[in-house]
Amino acid sequence: MRKAPRWRSWLPTSRQLRFSMQAAIAKNFPAIGYKYNYFPDKAILDQPPNELLLTADERSKHDLPKDILTFFKEHGALEQKRSAGPLPPAGLTRLLLHKLVDTMVLGSTGSTVIKAQNRQVEAAAPNNMRFAQLTDRTIETAAINMLGMAVGHRHYYHFLADAAYPLMFLLEHLEPRTFPLTLLVRENLPEFQRAFYRHLLKKTPLLQLEECKANERIHCQTLYHCLAQMNSEFRVPPSEQAASMIAAHYLSAYNLQAVSEPTLKLYIARDDAKTRKILNEKFLKDQLEARGFHSIIPGTLGHEDQVQLFNEAKIIVGTHGAGLTNLLFSQAGGKVIEIFPADYIQSAYAWIAHLRGLSYAPVIGEESGAHQHFSLSQKAIGQILDEIDAHGSV
């Protein structure tokens, strides 16, 4: 994204102004908020007749290696600004399974509203809240809200890392009498989500999918909700087991077998991306191709092809971006080299590599410019090639 000048940070955006004005109206005039589907947040999930059915902690077996954690402590200023305390070395997510009574799901924002409280479960924010008139519709069966935000629900990393495992956990722990059960989803699901849900329906009797329009307000008498309280937004999935469950689900969905001896060398190009491109990438690509690497653009491939390629990969080189979410499908013993612009460094993919048993090496490029595009120094390119050669000699 384009960097805003410093003076711009002092001025509120039009979105922030609209959010403040509409939030004040909804707070002071609840009838207007209800009509235009704008609700205060912080609903109380365990207030009767709602129930907390189950609480479980999912934690990783192993911490991030000390050298990797030290790297992100020294260079991950971006991540540390968003963390309440020190960067955690392990993953920990507390999963709380709730049964909510008499709710609405808003197609405009994806939010769940508890009618008796006139409040929504999800946090209100300028980028996911606005007044909207919606058409009412009722779901007869119990439901689970999987809509996500109207803008952003298609994001590859956030679905696989944030949404997939809590849903799998929820379905595993619901009693059989809970079913039939409806998953509420958006109309324009990307291929990777359709494949996930299709296999989930195949494995789970009496589970069905219901597509919801952005202009609909869905009334549910019973709605099940899994609240995931994470120790860090960058430690997802929270554990080796959770990551393995997601990988196994997709391998099974595509009838693929885990490769016992991966051999592929992959370079993850960002030709289709709008941000974070390497300006002097051609020289790097030439050096990699001379070492037997194949360049791929994950966004131009079918999802099954992505899963298969990463499952067969021995070593992966790529710039920080959603394509590296596919590390979930890589086999233990491989290696990933992640390239960062100097001003955009965080540990999400280092964590996934750790969960999957991959060795990990970060490389820092130059400061980024417009759209976060950046260059690699000769020293950085040399570091990438040294890491590759070292792994090849193992």
C-alpha cells in the first residue's frame, strides 16, 4: 500500500468520521441503530439464556527457536507495536464454545447480534461498520456464522490460519443432538473455501451450507459461536496439532498423499500482487533458476495445484505474503527463506514454518517505497544463495 505522509496521520479519514458519527447515533438512538443495522459491540456471551458450553486451551508443544525469536525481537518493530507484551515464544489459544439464543447475523458486516442485549459479538471498527438497510430472513436450524467481513473474508492466510481450526474444533465438540446444523457463508466464496466446506460436509452428517447475501439479515433462534482468545495474532494456528489438522483436511479433500521425500525447489513470485514486489527481482530469479528453482505465482494456480506443489517442496524462497500460507502443506525437514522489506517484518510465516517442522531463515531487504515495493542489496541476495547452498549440502 502507498505510504501516507506524516502530516496525514493527524487528520481523521472520512471512514473514521463516518464511524464516529454513526456509532454515536446508534448508541443514543437504539431504534435507529436497529433499523440501519448498526449495533454497539461487547455483547455478553454467557449471560442467560446464552450458555458457555466448553473451554479448552490449545497450546504448541515447542517454542520458536531462540535465534528466530531473537531476530523478531530485534527487527519486528511492526509486530511489537501490535502486541500487548513481549513476543510470545509459544502458541496458546483459549477456545470458548458458546450457545447463543435469539440472534441476528448481518450480511453487511458479518457480525452476530444478540437481540436481547442489542449488541454485537464482534468488535466494531471503521473498516467493517456502516449503516445499511437489510432484508430479514429466518434460518430454522441451529447455525454457525462463518461470513467474516464483507471486505477481507476471501483473504487466504486469515481463513486458513484464523478461521479453519476454530470451526473444526467447534464441530468436533458439539453433541450429535445439536445437528442438523447450518453453516452461514457468503455467496462469492473462493475456491479454497469451497473445497474446505465441501469436504467438511462430506465428513459431517446433517451439516449444510447456506449462502447469505450482503443485503440480508439472518435471524437464528440458536447459534453456536467459538471464541478464540489468542496470546498473539501471529501465533495461528496455535499448535502443531491444529496445523496438521488443516493440512490433512485439504490433502484428503483433494485425494493427495503426503510426499515422503520432497524434491522441488520453489520461488514464490508476486507478479499478481499490488504490494511488496522486489524491484531487482530478475537477478535473483536468474540465480535461483541456475540452482534448479521453479518460479510460481500461487494466485494464478488452482488451489489443489498449490497444495500439491508445496507438499512436494524441499526448499521455498519467497517474499512475505499470503502465498506463504501454503507452508501449511509442506513436509517436515524442508526449508523456507522469507524475504522482508526492512520496514515490514513480522513472524506469522516463521511460526507456520515452525509448526510444520521446517528450518527457517529470514532475509532483510531495503526500506520500501510506494506500495511497499523494495530492492535487495547484493549482500541480501548473497545471504539467500548461501542459505540455499547450505541446505543443499545437508
